[in-house]
Amino acid sequence: MSKTTIQRILLFILLVLLQIWLFNNIHLFGVATPFVYLYFILKLPVKMNRNAVLLLSALMGLIIDIFGSTLGLNMFVMAIIGFLRFYLLKLFAPRDVFEDYAPSFETLGNFMFVRYVGTLALIHVVILHLMESFTLFDPVNLGLRITGSFILTVVFICAFESINIKGFKK
Amino acid sequence: MRNLVNFILKNVHWLLFFVLAFFSFYLSIHNNEFQRSKYLSVFQEIAGRVYQVSNSIESYMNLKTINSDLIQRVAVLEQELRTSKQEVEVLSELVYPVDVRHFTDAYPAGAYSFLPARVVNNQIARTDNNYITLNKGTLAGIKEDMGVLSPTGVVGVVVRVSPHFSKVIPVLNPKYHPSCKIKGTNFFGTLSWDGEDSRYISLKELPQHALFNIGDTVVTSGFSTVFPEGVPVGVVETTFKKKGENYNSLKVKLFTNFSALSEVLIAVNALKNEQLNVEKGESE
């Protein structure tokens, strides 16, 4: 196993643990929860097999679901995310890239990376909250929760990414 | 053929995506109580229509037994009506020299009226979550918390309604405990089902000093706004008392045959809101 594969496995475990123990318990102002585990799917190499990405992201959603007792919810959202990632990367990432090319601040550029993160995070929080409420009963509260979680998720992921860059350079 | 295989291989991620999405959607519907209830209220209407078709065929086959049940019940009621009419005549002449019957006409004869309905789905084979679906809903004036009776006895209470259907929790559900008493006395207890035999039910929390005999009839107490007083429930079969309990428990054989339930009556209490308001301490 290469060094990056081991790093990815560790990142997977770290993000799942962080999400279960820390981020799932954050409800800022009662509305905003960061979904930082998305970061793992964002950072997978652009050229990685689409089926593998799909299975990995669904697996991640399932694990989060099992520990958060929301069986199926996160898995459903993550299946959609894993599926759409390919099409989004077509928009954001350059076409001809080497094998291990992964999206980051450096490879995509600051602005493009934030846009890439923002799009996926938006899709994620909108679908997750719609699934969670299952109705349009309280649209104001729903909108607040979507906006809050979206901002918090993007901020946390960008922060995570900048820490990651520094960590790798050492 | 080869092209087809190639096409499928090339697009296998679509297949994988839909399999994953349907699987997780199924999981979330079946494991999260809230999503499940939303899903159910939408599909209850659809499922109800399907059951209605299959049941309209089935009900023809049960007509014979239902008819004989009904005729027996009519005969009993007729007999009761005659005797009580005679009693009333005798008593009113004794107590009131003047005819007072026109005074009583000014008041409602009873708070309850009855709507007929038909069972379209009957799930009483399970032990923990039995329910029955009826073919009438809000459009027929049915609301939640209305009592349901069969020609022979008590059935249950309406818990959820859609425009054309309503869901009933029968007494054969461990979660439902209506208040009942021994006919002719004022000793009351609560019914509860242990989830074993659909022909028997337990009457619990009956006071120790309550007088009763094996074979006595158990009827509803009329303490709630769900059932009128005196709806027959069953006959006392045996009595059992656990050590250290201050209450008697009775094993009661139900009058209602739940496995062949088809025609039911829904008890509509016209004075329900008034009673509830008074109990809550609010004026009309």
C-alpha cells in the first residue's frame, strides 16, 4: 500500500470519528451543524474510478448513519454526492491531469476550490435537510438550517484544508 | 450483444447509484419514525384503495355469517326494546301521573349516533402492532378518537383519518386500554391485551372487593368520550390474581370475532367537545 492510500484511510477514520463525536453535536444557534466528513470525498483523486468513489461515499454516509441513529439519511445524501462529484469536477478541474491529482487550494486555485466545496456542500445540506424534515412545513426554519449548516460546513472544510496543507509540508 | 454488454459496463455507475439511492431511501423510510409516519399517511390512501377492491370481493363471501350475526343481534335488541318499553310505561304511570314523555323529547335522546363502515384491511395477526383500516374517512364525518363497534361488541378506536379511509387501533393492541366494567355493577377496570390469543382479553385493575361471577358480561364504562356506556365487550371466563397486587384480573372471552370482522359502526359523540371543554375548565 502506498503512503497516500494509508493517509487516506487514516483521514477517513479521523473524519468519521470527528463527525460522530464532535461535529454532530454542534448546533450553532440551534440551526447550524457542520458536515465536515464531506472533506474526504472532496479530496479523492480526480481520476479515481467513479464506482469506487460512489461506494466509498455511500459507505461513509452509512457509518455516520449507524452512529447517529439516522439510518439511511446520510447514506442517501452521500450516494448523490458521490455520483455528482464526477460531473462537478468536469466543470471545475482541468481536463488533462496526472494520476494522483487531488483537488486542493493549490491545484485548483483558492477561488475555484471554494466554489467546488461550496457547490457540493450546498447540494449536501439541501438534500439532507429536505430528507430530514420530509415536508415544507416550516420553510423559514428549514431555510435557516440549510443556510447555517452550509456556511459552517464550507468554513470548517476550508479550515481543515489549510491545516492539512501545512501538515503535509512539514 | 457485445455492444449491449459494453454499454452496461460503461454505465454501471448509474446502476450502482440507483441501487445505493433506493437502498438508503428504503433504510431511511423504515428506520426513522418521523419519515415513516409521513410516508405512511401518503401511502395509506393508496394502500386503502387496493384493499378496498380486494375486500369488496371478500365481503360477499362473509355475507352469510354476518347476516346471521346481525339477525341474532337484532332479535336481542328487539327483545330488550320491548321489555324496556313496557317497563317505562309501567314506571311512568307509577311515578308521574301526568305524561312526561313530551318533556324528554326536548333533550337529545343520547349523545351518540352511529355511522356504518366496512373493514378494508384487518391486520390482527401480529402481536405488537395490530390495526384495522375502514373504508370511510373525514369526508364521511369521521374524526380521530371515535369509537368503533361491531354488531356483536366493541372493536377499537380511530387513530388516524385520511379523506376516504381511517385507521383503527383495536382492543387487540397492547397499547390501547379502554375503561370497562362488569354489567350491572359500577366496578370498573381497564382492558389490556397480552398479545397472545385474539379471542381473549384481560380486564385488569378491577378492585378487590368487586363482586362478579364467571359468565358475567363485561361492558364499556362510558367514562371516556369514545364509547357510549354499556357496549358489550365479552364474558368473564376465569379470574387470576398476581401475588402482591391489590387488584383482580379477569380473563374475558371477546364477543367480537376479530378474524371475521367486516361490518362495523362508528360511534359519533355529538357532545364530545362540550364534555372535553368542561373537563378542561373552559366555557363553550
